[in-house]
Amino acid sequence: MTNLSPGDRELLAREITFVSGEVLQHQTATDGTQKLLLQWVDPRTPGAVNSSLSLPQTGIAPDSSRQTECVMIPAGARRTACISSQVGCAVGCRFCASGVGGLDGNLSAGRIIEQVWQMTRLPRVERITNIVFMGMGEPLANFDPVLHAVRTIAAPWGMGVSARKITISTVGLPKAIEKMADQLELPVTLALSLHAPNDELRRELIPWAEYTSIKELLAACDTWFRKTGREITLEYILLGSVNDQPTHARQLVRIARTLRANVNLIRYNEVSGLPFTRPQASDVRTFQALLQEGGVNVHLRASRGRDIAAACGQLRHEAQHA
């Protein structure tokens, strides 16, 4: 900042933290996907993850209680940043690596934004065009910092990413969804991590589903649509022989047709130590066809970065168990 005096620049460098994450690992997949494992260090409060003022240190022993992941996914001219909102996760989805070990803390708005900035510095990335809050953590359980980060990322004076290209993914907190519809004035996309078409199976897969029902979630999503005019995305991870059978597809059709929604099908990426498997290709095709026959707008998400453990929480999980 050469328009400032040397004294002012020295003062800023001493008093203000611009970067607080240390890159522990950087991996690049054969499909161009890149993943960072970041460690957040605060020398004034060792191990803290909630402070918005923290300084990077090198040579710090890796500590998984301070680590998060972020992923850059290329597709043509698009560069999508998949970012984390928490260190670990309290939701505890049975199939997900993020929640192994529970929740260690919330990320500040600054640290959420820094993940995007870190990815702009990666090879072959000039700027990030899309943002998805689908990394570690439940975004709506870290409500205020996430909304603060979204506003900054979307602002012309911030990172200038179109709000329509920002997706906030939630396992489903009805009150928080309604609160966000009231408070967030930007046209972001809401994605509901459904993953099961009935309450019984959903509660087996997602412990937090004990506290709410699919009916309550759909009501909150309907409130979101009425207040924002933005269509809902229903995310559905296909787990081999668990939730990928024709009966599940028909149940999902009935759910999807109650909303202005589209469905994203995601083939499971295996996590070492967890008992779930990737679905058979024939089951995936049948599932997708049944949704299409039911009049549902459905997309099968391409699997990216499988050779670098790019699914949520995998890199930290594998680093812990190396």
C-alpha cells in the first residue's frame, strides 16, 4: 500500500492480521481439483479458533482441533470454492468425515473469507466465481459469522462474487432458515442436505434429525421461497444399498414435488473407517430415471477429486490417521 507512509504501513503490519491460516497440505487431483488443509493458529491464545485476530506461525505441530479444509473445483471458466464454516462438525452425519471427533469451534467471518482468498492464490486460479458452503461444519450453526462472510464475499468492495453464485448448504435448522430469509438480503441459493426420503432413515443417518422432521424442514424451505423467490436445492448423497433403492426414489419424488426445488444427486465418496460404500452405477441410473419420470428436475453431480480425498473432511481425517 504505497499510498501510505512507511510508518503507517509498519503500524498496519504490526496491529492488523490479514492472513491467519497456515497451509499444511496442498493437493491437486488429476481432474484439476485442488484442496487445502489449513491450520489456524493464534500465538496469543494457543489453539484458539474463535478469535478474529490471529497471526500465522510456521513450525507449529499439526493439531487437528485447529484444522479445516477448502476445495477449488474447476469447470470450464468456472472456479468454485467449497469452504468450511466450522472446525469439525457437531451434526455427526454417520457417513461424513467432517464430524469424526465432533466440533472444535466456529470460524470467524475473517477466516471463512480467507479460505476464498487462499484459493485465489492457487495455480491456474485467477479468481473464484462461485462459492458453496459445503465444507466442514453446519453453516447455520455459526449463523452471524457466516452471514457476515457472505455479505463481504458478495460486496463489490469485497470479493465481488455474485450472490446468485453463492450456495449455503444446511442439514436443516428450520428456525435458522426462516431467520436467514428475514436477515439476508442477498439472493443466495439455499441447499438442504436431505440424504433420506423419510424421517426414520434420516434419523439413522443424521443424529440432528432427531430434533426436527422432514415436514418441518419443508415448511421452513417454503418460507424461504416465499420470502426470497429463490428455488431450493435438495442435496441427496447416494449410499450403496442404504438410500439408493427405487422405493427411496419414489418417496423423494413426493417430497421434491411439494416445493419449487431441484435435486442434486451425489455419489458417495468412501471414507476409511466408515461402513458406507459407493452406490452401484446401475442403481444410480435407475434412481435418477425414476426422479425424472416423476417430473423432478434432477442433476447427477460429477465426482471430483476422488484421488485426493476431496470429499468433506476426508483430508483432515486421513491426516489424523496417517
